[in-house]
Amino acid sequence: MNKIENMFSPYASCEDLVNIFNVRLEKDLTSNDLKKMISLLSKSECLESSTFFTATSKLHALEPSAFSSYQMGNMSLDKKDYNSAINFFKQALDLELDNKLKSTYYLKLAYAFQMKGSFSEARSSANLSADMNPESGDPYMLIGDLYISSANNCGDSPIQKGAVYCLAIDMFLKAKRIDNLLAQKSNKRISTYSKYFPSKEECFFLDLEPGSSYKIDCWIGRSTILRTRD
């Protein structure tokens, strides 16, 4: 593997590495060989190849680690096997000690729960991601997206649905306060979804004051400040 690494890195294409490594994967390889293979495939942006999947699976079978569990989780996500992804990300979290890496794993776990439709579990995992890395705004972006996805299911009236959008905007605002790099993404969502706030007229007929606190039921169970679109 050292000769191959010296010969091809950092110039090898994904196709070059796949042609070489497919043959080598038919033989018994050590965990170090597999790690070098996976590293080269990663550097060559070959993460979606069956070769990368096979190498990572073999490494995970030989030497389960936080890294191999996380990669198995990512590959399960690509295959839309969300239950397996959840199990692999949980295993990665059990094996990992570094908090910033755990933050990444919790965020991927949250995404797997989101794709499965388990929004409450997704929010819990995103909050744990935020706890592990308070400098990251990504968990709040995901939570905001969860709320957006729930607007129609967690409200029967324009006020109830509009309040869910208010709460989602709270999350997007928090994300960009924490991380300036998320400002553009956050602002785009804020611009898009603030149009779904309730109107002043809708608030007036229900004797609700814009700027007052409003509790959202459903799985969300959170309060927000009621804003209007006009």
C-alpha cells in the first residue's frame, strides 16, 4: 500500500483507484491497509463508489471504530437505509471521545431521524450536537427545518401554522448569530418563510397581540414571539 500511496497520491482519480483497489479487496488486507485505501479514496472524492463501501465495511468488521461506524452511517444514509444509519451513528458516538467529532455525529444522527420522520428524536440529537460544539449554528438550521416540515401538521388555523414559521425563524436567526458563515443560508430561509407569518387581521380576530408569546402544541411543544407578515 505504501508504494501505491506514494505513486498515486495526491494525483490519482477515483477511477484509477477503483481499478486498483477492486483487485486488492479480493485479498485479505490488514486494518492499516484498509485505512490507507479509504484515505486515498476520500482524497480522490470517491466516497460514493462501491469500492469505498466495501473497504469501509471490511475495516468496520475487522476493527470497529468511531470513524468506521460514522462512515458506515453515511453510506447507509446514501442508500436511504435510515434505521441502519441511526444505529451506526449511535455506535460512532459510543466510541468517540472528541466533543467536536461527537457534535458532527449527533448532527448526522439528527438528519437520519429527520429523514425517517422522527422529528422529536431529530431535535433531541441536534440539541446534543449544539451542546458538544456551541460554536456551530448547524444544529439550529436543522431544527428550523424540522419546524418548517411540521407547519401543516402542527396547525389547523393560519395563526397556528404561522406561529410554527415564527419559531422556525427563531432557529435560523440563532444559527446565524452563532456562525456568520451561515448568514446567507439563514437569510434565504428567513426571507422565504417569513411570508407565512400570520396577518395582523388574523391576530386581531383572535384577540392576539403581535409581539406576544404563543405556545405551539403538537410534538413541538415550544413557545415563540408572534410576528405578522404585514
